[in-house]
Amino acid sequence: MEYSVTNMFAQKMTENVYVKAFAQGEETEQREFPPVVSVLLASYNHEKYVETAVRSVMEQKGVPFELIVLDDGSKDSSPEILEKLSAELKFRYIHRENKGVIATLNEMLELARGKYFCTFSSDDIMPPDRLKKQSDYMQSHPNAVACFGQVKPMSEDGVVEDLVDGVYMQAVPEIHFEEIFLGEKALHGCAEMFVTEKVRQLGGYDTRFFFEDYPLYLKVLYEFGPQPVSADIVCCYYREHGDNMHSNHSRMYNEFLRIIELYKEHRLYQQALKNWKAKWFSALAYAQKGEALKRLPQLASLSPVFLKRLPKLFIPRFFLKH
């Protein structure tokens, strides 16, 4: 990947610059110092939500940061909304034709000047002080390449639940490659922060796949070892609506199987394959029982992880927990 001039400048900045930025971040506007954190916000057809998402980022305090927004060829009024917001709030805004989320993230990653970066979705809300808390956490874990936090689910109309999603609490205090490879623990794509140069060294986001987070998480954990997960930092209010990727089970799980195949020489690959097929079956048995029955020959195994989920096929959805 070719680096921009801004990246070359960021690479030459000393740690003292970042220390100064941390020390004075509380008392200064975030744009007065080189950014400690780059927030990469990919926008696509979220005209109902994008202004709230952007304002929630720009209201962050306590650490110098930059916001880079790239609209990936939205067909709705998102570009007009973002044009006005960028004039008002002075963040970097780019609009171009549609190239997909992976190309969009890699383009923003190339522009990022922060020591750390995180991605954010154009339909979510960033809780106050998330960037300060998570960058402070990274500073206190200097050997970490990444850190992860928690999310609170939010309804389509913006009602935030009181408790964090317990699924992601299971990864506290750190997550290992084997755990995420086997699907035993999970990380949320809006609860991450990375050391920018380390992700660049890994080649950024993998263009072979249509979603971004799981391939990168595997690569980071495989190359750099276990990474910390905080129980106390809420990184995102995650909006749940019909456009979320997790509602398209077959497309999503097909991709999981393609991704884990990159590690087919790993001693746990066969177990990982069984586990992810069982997860796919479980999701279908809850939401699309006819499709689950149709795919039974493809997804079935005699492994305990599958047999435990098999009864879901015969239990009415009303009685099941998702």
C-alpha cells in the first residue's frame, strides 16, 4: 500500500508529540494538535442516521482526534447532509462513486494521521468520552496492538438499552486467536481501536472478503498474540435494524467459512469448520427453519456443538432465545 504525504508526516512524529497531545487534550480543541486518534467513518445510504453519528464523534473530548468521513456513493441525501456538516464542523469529507466498504476503509486508513485509529458506522452513536477512555487504555497497555470494548444495543429509533451486550463481555480481559477462530468468543466491529502502523504493516483490510472486521481480527491475533478487552469502556450504541449484516445469515456464514479457510493448516481448523457450520445452522433454525432443513446435509455433523443445536429446528421460534 502506498502511503500519503500525511501518513509520512505522521510516521515521523515522535512519541513526545503524542505525550504532549495527551497532556493538553483536555484544555484544547481537538484540531490544534496532531491527532492521537483517527476515526474512520464509512457512509452509505444512512440519511436518517448519519448526522447523529457524525455529531456524536465530533463531540468527543479529552484527546486530539481527527474524523475522516468517506461517502461511498450513497444514493440518498447523505452526501448533501455530510457536505453541510463538514463545512460546519471542519472534518475531512470525501464523496466518490461506490467501491464497497473494504476499499472505503483502506482509502481512509491511508489518510489517517493518528497513532491509533478506530472505525465507526454511519448509523451508530459514539458514547461521550469513548475516544479518550480507549486511547488512555491503549497508552496504559503499550505492548498492545489493539484493544476492544463493549457495545450497548440501540433500537432503530434511538432507544439505548441499559446494559451492554453480554456476548462481548465473554472476551474480557483478553482474547486469543484460538477463541475467535473457533467462534467461542466474539468482538464487535464498532468497539475496536488499533495501532495504525501495525494494521498498515498487515496490509490493511482484506479485499478478498465483503466484510471487514473478522479477517482483520484473526490476522492481528495470529500475528501479534492475545489483545486486551475492556469491560468498562462502552464504545458504541449499536443501532439494530433490518439493514444490519447479521440479518443475512447465509451470506454472512458463507463468508466466515471462506475466511477461516485461510488457516486450514492450523491444528484447530476442522473443529473451527464444525463450530461455524453449527452456528450457521443455529441462526437458520431460529429465523428460517425451512432453510435450516434444506441446508441440513451441508451443515450437519456429529460434533457436540452441532447436536446441541439440532433441537432448535423442531422448537417454535416463540419459545427460543436468539
